[in-house]
Amino acid sequence: MTSLAIDLPFTKRTLANGLDVIVHEDRHVPIVAVNVWYHVGSKNERPGRTGFAHLFEHLMFEGSEHYNAGYFPPLQQAGALLNGSTNADRTNYWEVVPTSAIDRALWMESDRMGFLLPALTRERFETQRDVVLNERRQSYENRPYGMVMMALSAALYPPDHPYSWMTIGSAEDIRAMQLEDVQEFFRTYYHPANASLVLAGDVEIERAFELAGAYFGEIPAGVPPKPVSKGAELSSERRLVLEDRVELPRLYLAWHSPAMFAAGDAEMDLLGDLLANGKTSRLYKTLVYDLRIALDVSGYQSSREIGSFFLLVVTAAPGHTLTEIANRIDEELRRVVNEGPSVDEMERAVAQAEAHFMYRLQTVGGFGGKSDQLNAYNVLKGNPGFFAADLDRYRAATRESLQAAARAYLALDRRVALSAIPRGQHALALDGSVAVSVS
Amino acid sequence: MTAIDRSRLPAVGADPRFVFPAIVRHTLPNGLRVCTVEHHSVPVITFTLQIEGGSGADPDGREGLAALVADMADEGTGALNALEVSDALSRIGADYDVEVGGDATDFSLTTLTRFASRGARLLADMVTLPRLMESEFLRVRQLRLDRLRQLKDVASAVAEQTFLRLVYGAHPYAHLAIGSDASLRRVTVDDVVAFHARAVQPSRATLIVCGAMSHDELRQEAENAFAGWSSSGGDGAGGTPAYVPPSGRLVTRLAVVQREAAAQSELRIGQLSTSRVTPDYPALLVMNAVLGGQFVSRVNLKLREEKGFTYGARSGFDWRKGISPFSLQTSVHTASTAEAIADVLAEIGAVQGSRPPSDDEMSLAKASLTRGYPRGFETAQQVARSVAVMALYGLPETYFEEFVPRINGVTSADVVNVATRYLDPSKLTTLVVGDYSAIAESLRSLNLGEPELRTAEF
């Protein structure tokens, strides 16, 4: 099979104040995507202040000095779709606007980068603190298995490691946040030298740079924050059990794995598919299809900047224990470590990778659109042109490289094994599990 | 470079011209309607096969049957068993998806254009010639039964299921596509075979093909894969009983599903409205945008941005061919439950006349509906989905072109008019899935009477 020519072309320039500007032209639909990444996430927080980066993201939608009546109305009036999100490594903001509204979108985006604080009142801050507490209740506390990833993160990393807490933060920390904390955070992380702007879509390249310079060029440069670096490792298997409002027990197995873009990262991603994605994946076929001892399986490499984790999740079918399931999983893991993937499995994996990279070229904006990808590559890899090379990582993967990655990173005796169980039914957990609780 | 004027917002220019994609229609000799749409941005193609008859066609007592039939499509066809179907899909990097709606089931397959023929043939085989073996059926049904058991703990799913039952009573639309434990246990593989034979007929189907090829090539792909599909002489999935409005019955004003120590109350506030094909559709869309259909809507600004009661509140119509529910959906902090309900009811009352949409609100609602419209035509999947909606509701060929002018023609008086006709405060049902013991006292202040206590039934 011949390789597809598949790429994401761009032009990048850096303004005098340090802001990276990246432009990608695509005139198919008369829309322009504006996408801004700030290189700050929950890993820049410290214990006692967890959840701050995300709460701050909410404040970015409350208005800025020169348009002090909420971020949404003037953009929805222009026909924009807009949103933002925070994870451990970065915070992103985007608008997709009709071509006719590009000036308005850049005016608004640059105003909150340069002039946020004058608009921020104690009342707005406190309301958004309540909104975030409600987001936490809705997405975590009131959802089956919703607190598991908090317990799992805390078990994978030591308490002073910034990946040991989740981006949403602890409720206690959120309640304790003060307006004064916001000022320092904004000055440290929200400035051109810690940001990257992409314009993608129905705009001519030179015009895009002109507009970016006009709206963002006047914002004063800041000091690039120090990168966060911290290692973590497990020396044994940690077995934990967490009670929840659920009907069926679920097993979570997690391992440390190579950081995003590091050697072995793509292999772990492919191993996630091979083990747990689709009916032909090994764990689905064994546990769900053949033996029928599980309802569902999922698995993936969660790639992150200073260290990833690999996760397998399996829900037991009624009447089956997590011990029975764990034993079968371990058999499959031993098999992949000892024999590696089959030729068939590698062919499927490469076909899927190629198709999915192509699908990623379909939208200019929004989460995962071309503008978001260019910023991801620029901020996390230092090279917005990494799209084609990224696909090459998957094409270059071999049976041997997957086997080597499985051997190196999926050790049965160095992982977290968390049993999420219905209240009071500790017998369903893996033997020897220690009870944990999160709030 | 001149300095930016920050004393006022830049004006928005004239709306850019957008040419909607042309749809070319054909009918194959077997009766299958085919719509082809060229879409040339990336070498990707989407096939969507829409079969009339969704969960509204489930026989009484066999709720969940249509969804089970749909689920069996990728469980084996011809020489391929379930695992081999999955393998064949992976080898062309296919994105395969089934959506079971109230009135139709859409089977979609997206792949690279170089795999177009393989994708089309695979989709045709899966949907029209599934094996429907009992062993696979029992496995799939058991997975669905186990899934139902898990849904009891999902507050939003409990709210969806209970709300449908409350507003429809006994009606073909009164259940989620997945059905219930009791109804699924009644379904046999013979039911599946019979439903498939009745419903999956070329004369009851529309195929939408959208991708980076010419109309002729797209049509050729459709013909090559689907021309051999012959009618089995079935008589349809049971007509469209769902058109029948529910019989007159007492409205439940307030209902509660107990969820002990819940951190939040999941709310549904709404009632039955009208059909998707109503001429009031544009006015209802604008009304919804003002009331709760967008971030800057009255309800979201009140509950989230003013009071911080919730992460978000949204309203919308769950459109069907027959009478469709309208509801406001949100999840609020337990302590704020009664106040949030009172706020929502007050906003619904206000839009009926005491506070008609202002010029600014009308302009904002219309702009966000119309100016963003072309954004929905970016991918082959999006375009195929829009064409599938046109096919389902029999919308005119000029629908895309007419959408923006029709929305722009809606006035504030039109909004008040449809709000008055379709939202009757005395017939609104308020459902709370939450910690009743913590909120019982405050709910009395709403004057909605004693709540009907329901249990989470799946």
C-alpha cells in the first residue's frame, strides 16, 4: 500500500513581545478559527491551590477592561462558536467566527490577554467559584466512577508531584481561593511570551499576520515561566479499593509511561488500541466476546508533557470478580510482552492511524481542529510542523518496537490496581486492596 | 501599523456568501432513494443509510427492539463473523456509527475515498444482510441488560427516561431507544429477524453519499453496493404510530426520583410541544435561543452567571415527526434546587408576554442561529447528517437556502406567540432527580402540589 501524502501546512512568525503566531489557510467554508494556547495548566499549581488554573479559565469569559459585559455576547452576536478548556499542561481558548467577524474575535481575544484584571470584580470571582464547584459536582461527585481518577492520580504520583491532583482540583482548595491569588497568576502565565496564537481558515496569510500584529503586538512582553519538571516511579504494585454509588465493580490498572512525543509514546498509544479498542482488540475479544466475564474494556495512553500514564479499564459482568478479570488481563499482557503483536494487528493499526490523521484535517477550529493541533505541536513540541512527523511515528512502529514498549512499561509488579466497587461489597475487590476515599 | 481603537468593538462585516452544497437525487430500481453531495476538502467519504422506523416503531412491550436490530448490523454478515466485520472496518480505518432516533435509524460509515467501494459494500452487507444469529443476539442483549443496570446510577439517564414517561404516558415515544429490562427480556431473536425483514427495505430507505468525488462517481458507488438489495416484501416497521398524540391525561406538575445524598439535583422542566415539521419551527428555534438554547440565554445567565447554581443550563426540543418534547435541562447544587426551579418557571412565564424578547435579545438569538449556519457544512459527516435530517422530515430541496431568511423573518411577537401556544405553565412537568429528604421542605414553596415520587426504572 502506498503512503498517503498528508500534511498540515502553516506559516509561523514570532512577534517582538514573544507571541508565536501561526497561520493556516483553508478557504473551503467562510469561517476563521482563532485559537490561543497558554502554556499553563494544573501542573503549574501547588498543593493547597489545586484547581486554580481551571477556575482562572472561567474568569477569562467574564469580560475585560474594554468590553466589560461578558465575553460571550459580542461573539455570539457575530455568529461565533467559542469555548475553552484546561488540562494538566495547557489552557486553550478558541472562537470559530464567520470571516466577517475576524476583527471582532481578535479584538476580544487580545483584550483579555492584555487587559483582563481591571474587569475582574469580587462578585464575578465568587460566582465563578460556585460555578466551578457545581462543575465538580456534576462531572465528578454525582457521576458513577466519577471520583476514581482522583484516587488513581494520587496513587500514581507523590503528593508534591503536580500530576497527583486533577485539573478540577480539590473542593476545599477551590473554596479557599481568593481574588488576590488571581492577580499573581495572570501576571505569571497570561502574557505573549507564554502564549501561542493560531489563525486558521478563510484568511489570506499576510492579512492574518497583519491583524495578529495589530491586535496583539501592543501587549507587553512577560517573563517566560520556568518549565515544571518532576519525575515519578512506582516500585511495586499498589492495590486500592474505592467505594462508589455503582452497580458493578470496575478495575483500573495504571502504569507510568513515556512522556508525550518521547520514544515509546506512539507505541503505547498503539498498544492501547491493540489491547482495548474495538471487538478485535485482545482484551475485548477475550473478556467481553469470548468469556463474557466483562461488559466493556477501554485503554489508552494518556500522553502528557512531563510523563504519561497508560490505563486499562474493565467493568466486570454481574457475578464475576475483579480478581478473575485481573488474572485474564495479566495473561494477555504476558502474551504481548512475550510474543509481540501479530502482522495483522500491525496492518490494522497503521491503516487506522493513517485514516485518523486524515480525519483530523477536516475542521479548522474547535477542540481538536487544525488550529488546535498546530498550537499543540507548537506549545508542547516547539514545532507546529510536527503533524507529518507525528504520523511517521506511527508508521515507523513495528512489532518489535511495540513488544519492547510493552516489556519496558507494562510490568505486572509496578502499577496501580484500583478496584471501584459498589458500597459495602469489598469482596469484589482485588485481594489485598487498601481502602481509599476521595472527596 | 495604526494602534487599535479599544474604545469600541469592531463592527462585523457583511455576512460572507456561502454556496450550500447541491444535492442530486436518484432512485434506484429497487426503490432506494440516493442523495449525492460533492464535498472536496479532504479525501474522505461518508455513507449514511437511513431506514424509516426508529425506537418509536418498537412494538408495545418490546421496547428496545429497533435499537437491538440496529446493534446486530456489525455482529456478522455473509461470510464474516462479528470479529471479521470489526476487522474489515479497521482495515479501511472506518468510522462506523449507528443512531437510533424516534422515527428512523441512521447507519453511517466514513472512510478514506480510496476505500469508498469497500466501505459501501461493507455497509450494505452489514445493514441489509446481517446474520442475526441467536448466539450473537443473546450476547448483545445481555450487554444491553447489564448497561441498563448501570444506567440506574446515572442521574441524567434516570432523568431522561423518567421525563419521557411522565410527559408521554403510554405512547410509542415514551421510552429511551435502549428500552427497559422487562421489555428487552421479552425480545427474542425471532422478533429481531421479523423486525429486520419488515423495516429494512430499499423502498423505506434513503442513502446519502457525501465525499470528495463527482456526483456521477458517488452515484456509481451507491449503485455498485446497493443495487443488488432486493425487497423482502415486508410491510414496514409498523407504520408511524408515533404520530398519534398521547391521549388526554392528567399532567404531573412535580415529580421526584430519590437519589440519596446526591451532590446535585438533576432537573428536567418541560412538556410536549409539536412536530418538527410545524410551520412554527423558526419561531420556536428563536424562542429557544432566547430562553435557554445558548450560553447567553435568559436561563443560563440567571442560573449560572448570576447565581452560580450550576455549571450550565440548556433548553431544547427533542425533535420527532410526531409530537416532540421541549425541556430545560440542568444539574444544580442540592441546596439551590427549589430556587432554581422557581427561576426557570419565572423565565418561561416571562417570555410568554410580561417580558417579551427585547430587540437586542432578538438580534442576538437570530445572529447566533444564522451567522454560524455555514459552520455546519465543514465535514462530509456534517453535511451527510444535515441531508439525512432533510430526508427524514421531508424538508424541501431549498431548505438550506431558506433557513437564514426564515429565521431572520421571526419577530418578537412571533416568539411570544409560540411561547404562549406551546409552553403552558399549568402543564409544565418539573422532574427532580436528587436527594428528596434534603429538598422536600423547600419544594413546597413552589406551590406545585405534592410531588409524585418515582423510582429509577430501567
